[in-house]
Amino acid sequence: MTSNMTRTLVATAIALTMALLPVPAASQGEQSAARRSRTTLLVHVTQGPENPTRAALAFLVAKTAIDEGDAVTLFLAGDAVQLIRDGVLDSLAGLGTGRLRESFDAIAKGGGRFYLSGMSSNARGVTEKDLAGKPAEFATPNVLLRLLKEHDRALTY
């Protein structure tokens, strides 16, 4: 066997050994750094009290994303603007998707923001009074488009 062949065999053996070694788990600092680069999620909700399961599902998914460390924004349009009313938050529950109030409170506590279509709100009598004390504001369609462009992912319910 020539010395070149020996060197090649040794190099191959070393490379194979290195490839088979277990990869060490990420340190806590590395995990924290990965967590800081969290996903931004926009949840566009158009289903309101007329479809309680779908409406509650949208909020449940948003809550779950926040629980996973993601940044979440919800844009409520059409009948969904009614979901911001305290009476609806307190009474609506989806079949297998939980109570709306519980998900809303977790989203708000976790830093989630709510935007409501101003035109949809006006047509359905949703006012500033309904938004009082909530991380919510009225918005125009161009805000929805801006949010869509700014977020990593978007879901529609």
C-alpha cells in the first residue's frame, strides 16, 4: 500500500468517525437565541358569532402560537369584528375549540395585537367603547396589506 493510499484511508476513517459522532444538544444560550428569532404570524379572521367553532379555532391557534413563543397579530374583518365585544367574548365557545374569552385573554397577556376592519366595525355597530382596555384598534384595508407583508406567515379563518 502506498503512502498516498494510507493517507486517504486514514482521512476517510476520520471523516466517517466524525460523521457518526452524536451532535451535542444546543446550549441554553443557543436555544434562547433561536427563540429570539421567533416567527411572526398574522391571523385574519372573518368568521364571527354565526360560526362559533371556526371563530374560536382562530383564537385558539393564535393563543397556541403565542404559547410557542411566536409573535401574533389578529385582523378581524366582516362578522368577526363582533368577537371583540365583551358579551361575545364571555359567551362564545366553539365545539372542541374552547371558550373565546380564555383564548383572547391569553393572546392579550402574551403581547398579541388586534386590528379590526373599520368599515366592518362601522357596519356592525362596533365602537371605541368595545375596544376600551383591549390591545385593539380600528384599521383600514391598507393596514391589512401592510401586516400581511410584514409577517412571516398568515392564516385565514
